[in-house]
Amino acid sequence: MNKLRYRSLDPSLPADLLDWQRVFRATPSFVFATEGRPPTDADAQRMLRSLPAGRAQEDIYAFAIELGGTLCGCAFVMKGYPRPEVAYLALLGGPRHHRRQGPAPGMTPHAPQSTRSHVWSRR
């Protein structure tokens, strides 16, 4: 059975940025919906490294989602955006051959985000 794994991405690490860019480029509708054009590596980098006013790097969490050791998507979470009581979540699917409906058997797809949201509520 393939195992689903979440791995934190560090935007300062070239390998992590490359993984994020690969998935970002594989989901053109994410940028096309708001910008009317396909995504670029600069768009991907800007999303991970640029912060809206009032946000700190500690407010952003990015994860690679791997199935059987192969990158199949990414998750991006920004707490307190666009309002303090909201958490922005973007789930990006990777290469089409990894896309399917529903979670992998026995896995909770929101596990790392759920854990962090409980920590946020205690602050």
C-alpha cells in the first residue's frame, strides 16, 4: 500500500522551492482564475516568500504531499489571512497521474493543518 506523507517545505531551501514550483506549474487554474494567464516560477516563489502586510513567516505553512515517496501535491496555509479569525488554505494537485478523489486509505488529508490550527487557538 502506498503511504501518504506530509512534509514541511522551507522556502529558503532550493529543493523545497523546486518541489513547490513543480506542483504550482501543474495547477495552472490556480493563477489563471485570478490573473488570466498560466503560472510562472516567479509566481510560485512570490507566494512562498512574500508576505501580506501584518503577516510574519511564522504565519505561513507549506507542505509537500507525497504518495509512495512521489510528490503529488502541496498545501499552503496562512493563518490570520485575510482576517485574523480566518486561515487561508490552498491545496494544489500535482501531475495528473496522481490525482484522484478522496484521501488515501486510512489517512486524514488535513492532519498537519488540523494539528496546527489547535495550537493557534491556544495562543
